[in-house]
Amino acid sequence: MRTLGAIVAAILLAAAQIATAQTALAADRATAAKTTPCAQSIASCGCTITAKGHYEVMHDLSIAQGLTAKNGCIDIKASNVFLLLNGYSIAGDNTKSGIGIHVLPGAKSVFVEGVASEDSTALSDFTELTSWDVGVLWEGAHGILDDVESALNGTAGIELNRATGNVLSDFTLHENAVYGMWLKASSNNQIECGSFHSNDNTGLYVGCSASGPSGKRCKGVGASNNNHLYDLSSTSNAIGIAIDLGNSGNAITDNFTFNNGTADLADKNPACGNDLWYGNHFDTQASDSGCIQ
């Protein structure tokens, strides 16, 4: 039989859980109230794609036009979305805050195409995302990102966070303050036919550290496993391509990595763990076992 004190404690705990749930529900409702759904023709920053379908950016976009409740220029919440960027620029500012394009958790089969159409009046043939904290933050599954340039951002040109089964191709990521591309707790993705150069830390980093390859695991952050990274160029970064400790089963093949400051290629797993390095072209490699090829 429980004592009076135990019963009181149980009642207080239940009350606290109810209050927490109510607070979370209120926060969700507040966020929903702030959401501005994107029209099919997107003319300014600050909207969220909330329904499946075909969307097009029609003008250059800027952080000065406003941001979503999640601090993005364009958020994508729905699945089965095709977003044509038409080569228009998506610009942050000198604070390097916010996110250019954010594919939210739960969004599946999102296709973002950056190339300019024949009808576009953009000055570039592909979309440029500049001066954000993260140019593209992808947290969805089984999507495609193609033909973007992401430069001069704070954390990364492109970040995959808990993202699975995506294909990223034909991109250029340069002069970002930490990473060109960061795969964090993201598995079974295909990264191909892209270029990284002049990023302050690592061109392409697979791991959980916010400040570069550490050789340590991060508490509470999952691994990035079974990604295919191939036909990439990574030059003039501190490190070209790096796999951190605890990330396994990644295939890194047919990449060209030269003139990187610390190393062209690096794997922090002992003897590269279960990662496969094959057919890469490089001058220096950071692995004591010689398992990088």
C-alpha cells in the first residue's frame, strides 16, 4: 500500500506532466498561427510549403523580406513537393543567421531544383544561397537537391540532420565558415558530382562535432552510416573529406582532393572501421593504417 506522501508525489508528477503537455500544445498552436503558407509562385522569404504540389520562386529572395517561425526563408513541411528555384538568389545578410531553405523533419520525396528555366530572368544559371547560418538544412527523407551554390554561410553551405535516403548532386559549396557540407546523424544518402573549396574547416564532414573532426563520439547524437560519397572535388579547405569516429559503412570513391591544408582525406575510425575508401585521388591522407585509397 502506498503512503500518503507517495500518493501526493504521484499526483504532483501527473499534474506537472499535464502542464508540460499543455505548454507544448500551446507552442505548437502558436507556431501554426504564425505560419504563412507559400503560394505556388513564391515572391518573398518567410513562407512555409504546407501542401504537396509544384512551387516556383519568381524573384530574388532576401532575409529582409522576413523569415518563417523556424527562422527560414522557405520552409518545406509537406511531402511530395517539387520546388523550382529558377536560378534566383536567396540571400541572408552579414549576421549570417537563419536558414535559406529548410526541409523539415517528416517531409518526404521533396525535390528542390536550382537550375534556371528558359523563362527565368535570373542572372545566374543556378541558385545561389549566401550569408545564412546554413544555406540549406535538410531534415527530410528520400528527397533530391540539385544545382545549387551555397557560399559565405556561418555553419555550413548544406547540412543534413537526421536525414535519410536523399540524393544531393551538382552543387558548389565554398567559403563557408565551418563546413561545405555536414552530414550529422544522417544515413543512406548519396552525395555526388559536387564541389567543395575554400571552406574554413572541412569540405565534406561526416560526424557530430560542430568544430571539425574530433575523433570523439557525441552523446545523444546518432551516427551517419552507409552514405555513398563519390565523384566529388574538394580543394583548398583545411580538410578535404573527413569521416569522424563512430560513423560506419560509408563508401568514399572516385573523389579528387588536393591542396587542402591539414589533409585531403581523413578517417578517425581505427583502420577506417567499416568505411570503404577506394579509387580516390589525393596527396595527403590522415589515417595511420593506410586504409584510405
